[in-house]
Amino acid sequence: MIRGLVERGAIGLVTTHDLALTEIADRFDPRAENVHFEDRLDGDRMYFDFRLRPGVVREGNALRLMRTIGLDV
């Protein structure tokens, strides 16, 4: 699907939580690139800065989110 969109000159965003999919951007360089938002957890609330930064996110938030709802991870 992504290849078809890129080949047709589409402009847009594709989001994922699957880090293995971030390798797709390398196949379409320079027509695609990985970017990410940063977040912070304050108590049980998560805040995003909504500022696009280059590259793949370095720190996941899934485990922190699970802990905030009481899951033992």
C-alpha cells in the first residue's frame, strides 16, 4: 500500500507502533522519512509536544502506559 502511494506521488503521513515498519522509509529515500513526537508522562496523564523530530522514536511509552493503569509489566 505504501509503495503504491509513493509511486503515485502521494503526500501524507503513515503512523505505526510497529518499529519493524520504520525500515520502509529507507526503501523510498528521499521520498519518505521517519519522524516522531516526544511525550512525557506526568502522573497518570501523557502529554505530547506535537513537534515533529527526525528519526525513529528512541523511547516507547507502552510500558509506562500499562503501569499507569495498574498492569504488572
